[in-house]
Amino acid sequence: MKLPVIEVSGSNYEIGFSHGQQAKKQIDVTVETYKNMFYEFSKIEWERAQKIALTFEEDIKAFNPDYIEEIHGIADGSGYKYEEILALNVRSELVFQGSHITSDGCTSVVVTGDRGVGGKTFLGQNWDWKVKMLEGIILLKIKKEGKADIATLTEAGIVGKIGCNANGVGVCFNALSVDEAPSGVPIHLVLREILEQPNLLEAMSVVTANKVGCPANVLIASKYGEALDFEIEVEDFEALYPIDGIMTHTNHYVNPRLPRVGHKDTASPKFPDTFIRRGRAEKIIRSVQGEIGMEDIKKVFCSHQDPSCAICHHEEHNGPSGGEIGTVASILMDLEAGKLYITAGVPCENEYVEYSVS
């Protein structure tokens, strides 16, 4: 199944308006999904969610006011209120305010130029979330004057998520969770800003120079064969460098310094499969002799070694009412070629369809 490809260009407002207009059907799904989730997971009614989202507005303006214009554009193009679209873009900060934690489960892999076939860097992940979001995901392709073209797999109505740009910078995202109130720049705007950058150094600086709104793991890589993984706590971060050209990550902190003293990881005790998924990913990818290609990485993403802890996560009813969780999409990027290979649904049953950044 091919994803809806939404091509947008112009000013940030024009980009947003076109996004909202073209993806109205998918935005309807995103809004309905998060209306339910905010209440199910955080006991936050939709009206209150919009009010909480507005408390992040000043942080967004200080970070990059262009995104406020883009969110206004999405709202106008789709017929929703600005506050509703803002709430979508603050969705991680809202979902993880609640006592019911769910895993925005992801398994990410990067193979750098040291090990990639032909010296290439490959970056990708499985994204596990509400299976309902299969009807709400899009590939958003952005052309903006003075910036490299961007292709990002995102939830319709949200300005960006996982993807890469024409300069060969790519990013993946894993949710983390700590007993600390969200504050700062919403993570999905941070991900989009990373994709706006011309090189790896400036992409990394987006994380290091800003307070990110919620705990997260952000894996950034470059076509030139380097990568760095950032484990983020609201007030701090640590960086992990690939070992022997390989890095994997799931939904727990690997660096022993985080969470900081006085705080605790609130996700991994409830979702210990994160440890198995990372261990399994490490075992599969490090067992490859010689150069590693995309087919080797696909074996990681299709793994069902133990179905209860599978990387390829088939739908299960393990959340509150309507809380069906599974692998919504699998994405693999060739950063040198500017190609993205994406499945809609579990990768063991769906074809990786090729898309280009430009």
C-alpha cells in the first residue's frame, strides 16, 4: 500500500495551508485519535488539551515562529481551529502527562559508512503506535526557498516526524518517559527543525541548544557516514556514538547517567519488551559479516523471535478502550541517495515502497 504523498511549497503559512487542504481526510483521523487518546491516557478533555497546548506557544515562538504560521496554515486549510492543530503538534507532551503510560514503541537502527554497503549510511525504524493511525499517516514532501527539500513520515496535521532531507541529514525518534512534567519545545517541532538543517553539526545543535518538551530519543545521521544518538530528559541529555558502525535504540535509557538522580524511567518498568527488542536488534545486525545492506536491516524490522516482544509488532489490544497498538509503519532511508523505503503496516506483510526526497 502506498502512502498519501502530500507535496507542499512556499512560505510556512502556504506550506501549512496546502498540507491542511490536501490531507484533510487524514487530519480528521489524527484529530479523532488524539481526542480519544488524550482522555484515555491523561484524562485530558479535548478543550483542555487545546488550552494546555497554548502554554507551549511562547516556547515555540522563541524556538522558531515560522511554525506558528505553519500551524495556522494547517488549521485554515483543513477547517480546524488553530488550537486544535496546535494540540496535535504537542501530542507527545499531552499523551505522556498521564499516569497511564503507553509505549510510542519504536526500534531504530543506523548503519554508518564504516559498515554500510558501498560506504553508505542507512537509517530507519519501526514505529509502533495506535493502529488506527494507519489511516492518518502521510509522507509530507516540503520545498522551501533557501532550504533543502524534506521528506517526512508524519501524522497528518503534525509538521514533521521521521525522515531525511536532500542534504543527506536524517532523523529517527523513539519515545522515552520520565516522572517529570513536560515543558519546552514540543518534540515534533524539534524533529522538523532537525530536517531543516544543512548538515549534521547544525542538526545536532537543534537538540543541544534547546530544551526539548518531553523525554525522547533522537537518532540523527548524515550521508557522510556519521551518526549520533541523543537520549533526552526534559532538563538534560546524553549522546551515544555508534560502535563498529552500528547503533540501535528502543524505548529505554542506555546511558547510565539518565534519568538524573531523583527521577526515574516510567516507561520501561511497564514495557520491558524494550530491552528484548534492542537486544534482538543488536544480535541480528551485528551477526552480519562484512558490509551491511538494507536487506539485512529489514530482517531486524521483520523479527518476531518472541511474539510477545516482537520488533515487528502485530496489532494487540493492550491499551485502554480502543487502545490497539501495533507497527504502523516501517521506514528505511538511504541518506546518500535521498531515498526512503516505507511500509504502511507491519513490514513482514507489506512491501517497502520507494520514495524520493526530491
